[in-house]
Amino acid sequence: MATQTVLVTGAAGFLGSHLCDLLLNEGHTVLGVDNYATGNPANLKHLSGEPRFQFIEKDICQPFDVGRVDTIFNFASPASPIDYSRLGVETLLVGSAGTINTLDLARKYHANYLHASTSECYGDPEVHPQVESYWGRVNPIGPRSVYDEAKRFSEAAVTAYNRYYGVNTHLVRIFNTYGPRLQANDGRVISNFVTQALRGEPLTIYGDGLQTRSFCYVSDLIDGIVRLSRSEEHTPVNIGNPGEFTMLECAREVLAVTGSKSDITYLPLPQDDPARRRPDITKARQLLGWEPKIALRQGLELSLDYFRACVAAEVQAA
């Protein structure tokens, strides 16, 4: 395809930084925007000498204009429970005002637009595995609501700009993803388990450990997202790995890969924590020819050096 000028919001985040890498490797010019609310400058440090990459420190909740762009990937949002619990109002703002501002930019420049939504739109689902046609079961005032409802509003806004203004929009519902650059202290399952195992600490499981998640390695996810951005599909598409693991099974995989002798400890289950989570990826398979290639054991092995470096840095800083 012809080279483009691409805007990536949330560029210093886990997923945004990997997306920037793929787009640059394809030969595109990338404008990365982030206000560092949760993004990490280290995620983009390797791009400091890249002439086709420009970083702009900016809060997208305020109207902005970076000039003509061909494609916009909107990845700006706190995404981990620790971050969106700490930044609840900011999460609501970036999912509302921030999304509208990026959509206005896409409308102005007739740009292709992809919004990063989430499996959290399904809440604690009564339909399993989750299909895109399922409307979800979300507590609109619970502790997770600032994230869940911000993303659900964003989906409505993105759909409205497509329906009323003809903006070429795409919606990806992202399921649990892991890999290098995932924040080591963000409270998510993989980062928690791996860093605890490497420190020799007990692995903390919330509830009885029988709740399930599905874990997608980051390179698989980014591949699916880029394919979706180049499709003709405007309704939500699940991108995730349909392999389903209980928390206990995941903990045992982590212990096997790290060689850790850590024990497992149990804590109370947080409010509104989903009991089951698994994507139905039939739509992605049929429309995009996409499915994940990397199984959990292999993905953990690919992530291990990164997490070891994070733990070593903690020790050095202590």
C-alpha cells in the first residue's frame, strides 16, 4: 500500500508503541501523541532517531490539529484497573471529549479512523464466548464503570460519526493482551503473576481462581488491528486469543516458564470482576483472515526478558 501519514494517540502506551513500530516498519510517517498520564517515555526511546516519527506531548481532551493525516488510531486511555481507578474522571474525559476531538480531526481531513475499544464493553457476560452482537452486562455506576462506560460511549460516538458524517471508522474490541512494554505494576494478570514469580513472592489470585481470561500476545493483536483498519468493516470486531485459562492455570504456566517456586495466595474478588472472558473471533477470521499464532506458553517466554529487566530495575532503584 502507499505510504501514509498516520496519527497514533496513546503512542507511549503498551499497545500504542507497538503499533507505531509496525507502521514505521511498513514505511509510513507516524505522529505519536500522548500526555504521559499513563504512557511511558521509555516505550518510544528507541524511536528518538527515527526521521519518520514525530512525538507530540498533548492532552487530546483539548481540541487539537496536527495537520493533514491519512489514518488515525485512537489508543488514548488508561487501560489497567490501577490506572483507571486512580484516574477515573480523566478516563471518562478521554473516552468522551478525547474521542470526539479525534473524530473531528478524521472528519476534517477525510481520514481513515480506528478506535481501540475493549472486551470490557461486555462487562460480566451472560453470553459465552462473547460475540460482537452481544450488548453486554455492565454496572454503570460500579468501580469499573469509568472505564467500561467511557469505552461504550466511544463506540456510540464512533458509530455516529460513521452513520451521520460518513467518516470511515473501525472499532476493535481488544481482549487481554500481554508482552514486552506492559507495565510491570499495572495490576493486570500477566504482569502481576510474572513479576511476583520473578521476585519470589506469592502469586495473588483473587477469588477462587476459577474465573477465566483469554490472553493474546501483543504482536498478534497489533496484526489484527492493522488488518481491521484496512477493511470495509464499520461495526465492532473482537481481536483476542480464544484460548481460555482459569487464573490457576495461568499462574501455573507462569511458574513453569519462570522456574519460580513461589506459592499461590488468595485474596477477595473485586466487585464486578468478570467471571469468564473469551472472544468469539469468527468475524475476525472471516473478514480479516486473522487469528492468533502465539500460544500462552510461547508468549510468556517471549516476554520474560522484559519482565526480568523490570524487576532488576526495581532492585537497583531500591
